[in-house]
Amino acid sequence: MSTARFLLTAGASGSGKTLITCGILQALKNRGLQTASFKCGPDYIDPMFHTKVIGTKSRNLDTFFTTPDRTRYLLKRNLEDCDIAVMEGVMGYYDGVGGTTTRASAYDLAKVTQTPVVLIVNCKGMSVSILPFIQGFVNFMPDSNIKGVLLNQISSMLYPRVKEMIETKLGIKVYGYVPVVTDCVIESRHLGLVMPNEIQDFKEKLGKLAKRMEETIDFHGLIELGKSAPAISVEKETKEYFQSLKNQGEKIKIGLAKDEAFCFFYEDNLKLLEEMGAELIPFSPIHDKELPPDIQGLLLYGGYPELYGKALEENLSMREQIKEALSKGMPVLAECGGFIYLHDIFEDEKGVFRQGVGQIKGKVFNTGKLSRFGYIEASCKKPVFGRQLGMCPAHEFHYFDSTSCGADFYAKKPTGKRGWDCIHSTPTMTAGFPHFYYYGNPELPKAFLDCSRDFKKRQSGGLEK
């Protein structure tokens, strides 16, 4: 099994990390390498880019959600069938939880996984000043693990001279450069990057970018740097714990909302559900008129329901079927977009209020600003699917708010004193704005699946109703 890997980071957001990462992934794939990518942090959309546009396996790694050993476990497991992994950092290299720590930063991930780092430097408006910029990042922490740099937005004429200065004066390797690119730009929207299928001819543009990078980036050097990464060590207790979670009960069918409106998934969450005995049955609340037959639970994850409010409202039969299933006690786990959809009414992107499922008695409205943003420690105040789960690490990122956010969990910011009530929790429903990463507390998905198994037994007359 290969353990080759390197991490791409930058001094700040907007430095070109995502575009350069996509180009490098495409170039590695073009070389015939089985490539995996990992996004540092809770972002859903960059991994979707890597998977849908480039066709690489892409996952999240987040040291807020998981302990160091669980982080290494996920990295090692997802590298099993790959030749090399490229990690993409988040924000600036040292920027972590609360804006005042390095916890859950790209630096933290590199440290936990012992991954060599390449710093992307946006050189626009700089020449000699590039050197102290690099020097500051390399020396800020004695274990920065920054082994080289890539220069972005620099001219082919200036590059050789700057490269020589960096390698001579700083003793750090320059792995190439990316010139100013105007014909391959990724647009943004309020939740981050637009979706991959919204970018016209992006694959073609990315192919051109990768070809251009072959001429300006030292891929042989990057691959060798990746090979220098040490083996990934995982403690025996961690392996045994996750092995113990597999197939603890009978196989069970779970309906998974999956379409343009509901598209925010952690692939490792889905993998864990399957390992725990779930057969995930995708369905579309937009296009399908009926729920999948013989399901015993529902998953309604996040996405962009506000962009498809009219279509969701007009699919009356789907809304009615979901409401009926929930009224009969079918368990549901809903997050953010799925939570919005469960309301009586919700506001769409045009300011029109649309009919939802009607399970949550309340109204969702656009605040025009980020209502909640960032990591939280969500502690349940009452049983969740019949169990006390303790603390579940989660995150929020939404411009919408609700007149009925729920009050069965208490969300606390990991730094500072801020906190608030959130999430509806009943014996068969957990629904709220927070997104959960199941490896942070696997008892949550386990409780949901066991509740779904109980529902199946009640359907067949095996349990008292």
C-alpha cells in the first residue's frame, strides 16, 4: 500500500489553492497514477469538485471532528487503493478554530499525519518580498513541515530569478510556478464554490490547465516529495473499535435524499453507515413521485433547497409521502437543507415562500447574512433516538434561519463562551441546522440505525407499537 502524500496550502483564502489542486490532480491522473484527494476541514464542495470533475476519490480530514489517531485511520484506509494522495488546506496554513488557534488548521492536519507541505505563494504585486513571506511561514513553527513552495500568478520572465533567490537564500525547494490564468476560473456563491455541473466546459478547461502545468511544475519532484512521507501509524484500539461497529444488526434499507437540492455528503459518513449495516437507497425529492419501497429510515442532508424551492413544492406527492412516513414513526436524520425542507414553509432564493413537508412547525427565512458559521460542540439535553450520546462535534454554515430551530441540543463554540439551543430531537427524529461528522461520535449513526431496525420490527409486528 502506498503512503505517498503531500499537502498544498497557502497564506490565505483566495490564493488559488483549489484551482491549483484541481490542476495537479488532473495532471497526476493523466500520468496514470491512482490519485486520492483530501480536503482539510468540513467543506463539502471541494471534494465534489475533485470527484465529479476529475474523477479522483476525495474525502475530508478534519482534526476538530476526529482525534489524531482516528484522522490517521481515515487517511490510511482511504489510501489503500491509491498511488498518491494530495491534501488541500483550508484558509491560511496556520488558521484554526476560533481564529486564535492552530487547532483543525492545515498545519494541524500536516502535523497529525506527518505529511510534507508545499506552500502556494500568490506572487501578485511582489518580487523580492516573496522571500520574507515564505521565510515567515517556514519559521513560524519549528515543525512547520513546509518542504517547498509553488509560485502562483508570476510571469515566466520573473520566475527563474525569484526561484534562484528562494533556493539560494532560504534553502527551500521551488517546485515550479503557475502563470496568471484567465480562462479557467471557479465562480463562487454564498455557500462556497458553485457546483461542478454548473461550470460549462470546466473539464475541458481543467485539461488545458493541467497541460500548462506540465510545462511549469516539477511533477517528478512533487511525486518524490510525496514518497518521502513516513508510513501511517494507527493504534490497535482504534482499528478494533471500528471493526466492532461493523454489522452489529440486521441489514436495513435507508432512503437517502440525493439530487440537485440535497447533495452535501461526507463520503466517510455514508461508508460508515454501510459498514454498520445500512443499505442506502438514493431518491430525489425533486424528481421522484414516491419514496423508495420498503425503507425503514430517512436521511435528509444539506444542499441547496432554496435554489429548487418551486420544484420541491410542486412535488406534492413526495412531500405527502414523507410526512405520512414520519407520522407512522419512520426515523429521520435531517441536517441544514434537509431540516429546511421539513418545515411548514421555507423561503427560496427569489424570496418566495414555498411549502415544505410540514413536519417542523415553523418558517425558514433568509437573513441576508451568515446566521451561524463554524465549528460547534453539540451536546444532547435529552435522549437522541432513545439514547444519551454526549457531545457530538459538528459545524454550521447557513444564511437562513428558522422560527423553530429546536432546543434539544446545546451548541457551544469550542473557544469562548458563546452557545445556544438547537436541534429537534424526538424518539424518531433528529433535525436541525448543524452538520455532523459521524467519526466524531459514531454512537449517533448507530442510534439512528438501531431506531430504524426497531421501526422495521414494529412494521412486521415484532415490537409493540
